Amino acid sequence: MPDSDPFDRYGSDVLADYNRRAAPVALPQVEAEFDLVVEEVASDFCGSVVSVEGRVVELEDRHGKRRMFPLGAGFLLEGRPVQLVAPSGKAATGLRRTASGSIAAPLERARVARASRIYVEGRHDAELVEKVWGDDLRAEGVVVEYLEGVDDLDAIVRSFAPSRERRIGVLVDHLVAGSKESRIAEAVARGPFGSHVLVVGHPFVDIWQAVTPKALGIRAWPTVPRSIEWKHGICEAFGWPHADQADIARAWKRILSRVSTYTDLEPVLLGRVEQLIDFVTEPQ
């Protein structure tokens, strides 16, 4: 066999220099602490850590969009590759955020309830407000009650007799020009307690519709003919049972289960609820 060419830079043995190759560099491990900002390389998604469950980390970007990724390699921290690992048992040092997106106050004893109240139309409205704003409301000492409709709102306001120290905020469904709800709200505003009551609303037929289609995995909420009761029509369109009130209640639980944070709700509802909280907690 002829001698190998001394000028052959590859040589005759492709494995000759294998053992002299540099060993792979181990990526530094970084604990996925709350509020740590990292970038996921494959998707270019950049966000702060909001939760870690098992082997999955959830990131939230500056627009409030959230995505989940497996822990491990594939992340950049300040432009440098790192390996994200689950936090150790020590307490996280980052700021905790509530489901509404607010910075959570330090854990402390529950605040004594204010005299002011927020009223919503029904049980479903109250459950949705509690799920997203519950932490904020408890921190402020605000109690939410439901009316079972707004027909008796004027009488409820007169019975409560609100004042500057005892305000009422009311969230109404389908508050659009010319509706029954808008006429009731206008009557309250003209009444003797109007300056201490704030009635706001959203344009949706029902609070169900304030949940974004994206959160439910649909393109849009179905259109229901006016001749059909709206919730029954929605359940029928989704192929869900709707024979009685128990079926409707189960349907709502399915919808509510898809709501985790404020990003799962329509912006018009977010603004109205925040407006009510500000009104009833305004310093005297």
C-alpha cells in the first residue's frame, strides 16, 4: 500500500484526530425562577417565567401572550445559551402576579371588607370576576355580590343608600344604546344616589361571550337566532347537552375552566372591571 501523501490535509485515517477534538461544553444551569426573562431559541419567543409545572416552563411576553416549553437546553439568558432547570425548594425572589396581571401584594392577613360593593348580574359573572380578580379584590377588601338580573337595580340602590364612603359599582351585561339595561342604568344615574353609583357594562349578550374564542379553541362564538334562548343555542352549536339548567351549569364550568388569566378575556370586559374596582376603592 503506498505511503499517504504528506500534503493530504485529511490524511488516510478519518478517525486519527477524533480523540483530540474539543469536548462539548456543558451549558450553565439556571433555575427558572419567577420573572426570569429568557428567550426560547427555536421559536424566538422571549418572555418572563410565570410558572413551572413538572418538566414544563410557562413564559409570558410583554404583550401578555403565554407559551409553554420543556425545561432543558434551548434558551438564551442575556444572549448566552443556558439550560433551564426547575427551581429548588427555596422561595422565589421574583414578584408574583395575580390572574388579572397585577403585582400581588405580600401575603398578609385578609383585609376587613369595605362598606362599598360591586354588584354583577348573575352567578356566572361573579364566578368569572372571582377567578381573574379574586386576589385583587381580597387585597382591597371589596365584596362582589350578584343581582340575578338588573330589573330591581334601582330598588337595591335605594335600599343600600350609597354615599361617598359606601359606593356601589355595577357590571351589566349587554349595556348597549336603547337596551333595557341601558334604560335602567340611566334611571339609576338620575336618581338621588347617582353620584355614588357607577354602572358600566359590556356589549356581549352574556358574560360567557367575554371569554375569547382563542381561549376556547374556536374561531368565533356561534351566532344564535333571537328566537332561541342564547345559552341553549350556544350549547346546541357546540354539541353540548342543554335540556335543563344543570346542563347549562355544566357548560359554563367547561367554559370557565378555559380561563386562567386576564389574557383569556376580551379587553372591553377588562377595562370595565378595573374601572369598577378603582371607583369603589378611591380614597376618600
